[in-house]
Amino acid sequence: MKVTKKLLLLSLLNIAVMTGLWILKPSGTIQELSKVLHGEMWADSAPFMQEAWRVERLGQPVYQTVFFQEHLKFQYPMSSLLLGYVTLAFGVSFQTLLIWLTIPSALLTLWLAGDLFVRVLPMEPAERLLARLLVMSLGLFFYPLANGLQITQIQTVLTFLFTLAVWLWLTERKVTAGICLALACAVKPPLGLFLLWGLLRREWRFVSAFLATLVVVQGLSVGLFGWSNNIAYLGPLSYMGHHGECIGENQSVNGWLQRLLRNGEGSTSMFAPYNRIVYLGTVLSSLLLVAVGLVVPVWRRWRDPVGDFLFFGLLSTIASPIVWTHHYGVFYIGTIYLLAVFLRDEQTIPVALGVCFVVLANLFHLLGRFYWIPSVNWVFSYGLYAGMGIILIFLRKYERYGLGKLK
């Protein structure tokens, strides 16, 4: 029962911090879950997708109209609007469809994490069920997941697809893993970097399945929405890359630089004004992070394929110029896998890993008062620091101990 005791301690610590923050100001995970239970699910992705769908049905240029003229943050490729045909088939809105998708996605993410944990870490049957429940409780009270669910963010579905791909990779179902990631890539193009990751590791089945699925999805998108609408996505993509966001929810290197330089202070736009230092800093950091994920495991000959897969997934997430809190939902499965590996190999949970998880699992709303104070506003990027901490623990673990295959 040593494993479950350690998981229980981490879970209780997280609940204690979560409750303390809620007492200070009702918000965070408790508030989000309470809203979900009361049916108060806010529409985040849905209104932008609904408007883009309406504009496309009218035959107007989608990105020029929605993104640049109406200033609505439809930041997804046209392939994401294939969901519009699902709304037509069922006679529902995008908001209703996303509610149908996000709730089971969140629940399945928790189940998959629990199952992955007990597969990586052998234990007695009597302890296995309790371990699953404790792992699921860590996800239930993980703010990025709770927040994504409450605002019916399509990222909740993408987090599930990534978690499923990790689970499939663990169980040697690499073709299906490639299909899952390709479907997620149809909404979040940066995941296309996994093609390069797979090529460098000669994972031909994974790459073939990923590429074939992507070709089919993009072929449908071009056939139904036209080439001009699809290629026009490069406009918003370039704009977001050059500007980034200054708001606090952007827990990326870009957001950290924006706040540090007070770029966009007082702006009514979600996007920050172009700043050469911020842009160059964002590009260099993104290239460095992606390069580390692509090269280091190959160069250092990591022999844990799941650790390699997860390491790159976390790095490619945090390398983006725009990383909102709910994007950190993928760090849940990353942390669960690390917990299982540490408990299997060393029978302990590193303090640093526990701290990083608890920080990332909560909303520290009181830090908002430091938002634009130059000398201390760096503390507001706590999500970025915790995420980078987990990545560094990953790196240290596999460089020092983790060169063996899974038992």
C-alpha cells in the first residue's frame, strides 16, 4: 500500500491548496466544477466556430471576415469546421456539440490516466483499484482540465486525443496513435511536428497512419471549403505568431516577455502590439524547445518510447506563442506517467514533481495584483514555470536513470 499512500498524500496536498485558495476567493477548480454540476457551461470555442461556419455558408472569405474584420478569435484551420456538418446532421449548435464532446472527453481522459498508471507500475490487485481512483482524483481537481470543461473548450477534446495516443503508444498500437494525433492536428496544426518526430525515430507505421489521416481530412476540407479559404489560414497563423498575447492566461514564453516588457498594457485587444524583442525571444525559445524534444532523446539513446513521446508532446505544447491554462491539460497525463515511473524505479515521488503538479493544478488568482508591476510581474507566469519544471524533471529522470525499457 506504499504507492497509494504516496498518491493519497499528493492528492490531499492538492485538495488542501485548492480549498485554501477558494476560501481566500471563490474561484479556481472548485468554482469550475460547481458550475459544471449546475449546468453553467460557458461557450469559449463555440461562438467563434459558429460564426466562421455561418460566414463560410454565405460564401464569404472566412478569415478575412471573422478574424480580421470582425476581430473574433477564430484561430483554427478550416478543417475544424468539418464539425459543422455534424451540427447539421444532428440539428444542433456548435455549443451543444462541444458539450456532447467535452464531457465524455474529460471523463475518458481521467480513466485512461488511471489505466496507464497501473500498467506502468505493477501492483497487487487489491491496490490497483484504489490507485486508479487516486490518479483520477488528481485529474478531477486539476484546474486546466476543469477550466477547459467548464468553458466547453475544444482543447478538452484535443487533450483526450493526446492522452489516448499516449495510452495507445504504451500498448503498442502505433497506427491508431497516429490516427488520433492526426485528428487533433486537424484542429491544432502545431501537432504536425509529431510527423518530424516520427520520421527521426523511424516510426514508419505511426508516420504513415498520421499522414494518411491528415491527407484525408485536409482533402475533405479543401473539397468542401475551397483552396483559398484553407490557404488563407496562414494569415491568422502569421499574425498570432508575430503578436502573441499579453493577457495573463497566456502562460507561455511569449506571455512572460509581453508582461515583463509591459507590451500591450492598457490595450483593449487580446493580441499584443508587435514587439521585435518579444517576437525574436518567442521564435528562439520555440525553436530551442522543439529541437530539444526532437534531438535529445535520439542523441542520448532513450529507450523508453512512451517517455520520449510524452516529452516531445509537452515540449511542443509549451513552445507555442499562445498557451492558455487549459492547454496545460496535457501535462496531467505527463505527470501521471512520471509519477508511475518514479514510484516504480525509486519508490518515491520527488518533492519538486509534487510541487510543480500542485502549482499547475491550481489557479493562484491573488497573483493578479502583480500583473503590470515590472519588478514582480514575472511571478504571474507560474504556470509556465511549473510546466518547465515538469519538463526538466522528465529530462533529469531519463538522463540519470531512465534508459531502460518499461518493465
